[in-house]
Amino acid sequence: MRRLPPRPRAARAKAGLLAIAFAFAFAIAGCGTESGAPGGLAAPGATATTTGTIRAQKVMQLTRTHEETGMTLLEGPAFHPDGGLFVVDVTAPPGKPKVLRVDVRRKTVRAVHTDGRGAYTSAQFSPYDGRLYLTDYAHGEIVSLAPDGGDPRTFFAGEVDGARMNPDDIAFDEKGHLYVSDSRGLSEGAAHGRVVRIDRDGGRATVLADGLAATNGISFDEAYRGLWISELTENRISYLRLGEGGEAASRHTAIRVDGGIAQTDSIAVDADGNLYQGLHGRPAIVVYDRHGERLATVEVPARAEGLESATNVAITPGGTKAYMTVSGPGGGYLYTFDALGKGTRQSNGG
């Protein structure tokens, strides 16, 4: 894994830029509906038979590098039912916007939440209570907010089977129960990652899978029969089949991602079952079908400088306009492209 030198107030540089972002955050806290077929690819709903390149276009800049943390890292794009797109800035220092709301049509952005503690790595709206749920990687907690960013509540905290989580991404089932990627072991390079199911009332947490390599992205398939899970330090996507009661039925390696210096980050799934795998270390998204065939690579134009990661993507509900979070020394940006299938709840990447 690529390592960077430690910065002030960070006790130790963790593996990869993403983990360093978490270390910084912890140290500081501790003291559209448009549609269209991508060029050269099959139209949405059809089966693509060859790989191709989709060129993403810049929408707007959302953040700049923070002096306090030395970076910015956008994650968790999620659409509210009213059309607002919510994103989080993992490394935003206390007092700076940690949750942002974007109007993609007007190209405006406004802060909706900040605090002095959280290092939020994902955002998802619950189908049960309509609140926005955030994973606080640094403190092992899941918090929720009202859609306007107010009324913060701690939904879940504490240990699960004797170990505190490093919660990264969230997937909700149709009843509002949470499935969380627990990235334990990332800093040590050990396969201690887990998938944890938390009842929608926060009362019970169950480990569904363990021994994973820095669990990161998590998303249900299009039929809610199983979960796609990315393992960052092994550059692979696993499939966890679920039983009728939400229990784990089986697990296998589904896709091996040839990422080079890049690593597998968050996952989104469209209505046709295609997977959109974000990359940390390269500003690109790789698209696969449910059988593991590589369909396309979404690329940021070569002229874009200072961008190193495309961590996550959200597809407009009922449409094919997709929005990806792209970050690096040049700042945090929102880019857009035409997806291969229509957006659903699972098209919000974590």
C-alpha cells in the first residue's frame, strides 16, 4: 500500500491516503433525472459486450484543501427524495462544513451540518424514518440527522462482539435495517474487517461476516438478495448472499479489480444490477455487470489536475444522470456522467 509521511498531530500515517484522512480527523476531533446512452456503449437496460471509456464532466468545486488537515476528501453522495444531493467531507476540521447539500441544477452548495468531533465517511437516508445516517469512522459510531442537518442523535455506539467498529459505508434494506462495512484492521494491514447488521431501532448488532480485508463499499444487489462488498486492501469485491431473515447464507469472491496503485472504495448498484466501483488513488469509476464482466471505466478528463480519487457515485433516482465525488490536492469536486442503468436507492454509494 502507498504510504505518505506523517503530518502534525497525526500519531502515525495509516495505510493509504484514505486512512491518513481518518487519522487526521481523529487527531483533530480528539484534542437530476436526465438520461442518455454513454458514447460507444449499449443504451441503459441493454447488455454491453465490450469495455469502453465514459468521460465525466465537471459540475462544480465543492471544497478546498483544509489548512488544518492538509487535505479534503468528499464521500457519501446520497439523494434526498426532494432531489437534493448530500455529501460529506471526511477531513473537514471542527467548525467547517462536514455535511453539504448540493443543488445540481442550480450548481449551488450549502453547509447543513458541522461539529467538533465526527469524521464522517458516508451518508444514507433511511427508508424507515427518513433521517440522514452518517458513519463516524474515527469514533466507531453511527449518528443521524434531520434532513435539514439539525437534531443530531447517536444511533449506535459501543462494541460489537467485543470490538469497536470502524464503520465506513451503510446499506439499508427495504425495512430500514442497516448493513455496515466495518473497516477494522486497515491501519495494521490485517484482515479484521466485518459486515455488521444493526436493527433499525439500534437495539441489536450482529456480525454477518468477518475476516475481510478492510471492508469499504457495501450495497445491496438490485433484488435485495445479497450484498456486494469491496475489500480495499485486497482490491476485490465479494458477494454475501443473505437468507430471508437477513442472516448470512454464503460468501464468495466475485470480482478481482485490477486497480494498479488504486484501491477499491465505495460501491453503487443501478436498476439493471450493474456495479459502480469507486477507486481511491485514481479519479475513475469501474463498472461491472452482475456476472463480473467489466463494462466501462468512467474517467475524469486528463486536463484535470490535482485529483487523485473518485471514491463514490450516486445516480439520479429514476434517471441515468450520475454524480461522482472526486478529490485530491486540487480540492473536492462533483463530476457527472451518464450511467448504464437507472438509479434506485442502491444507486447511492454508501
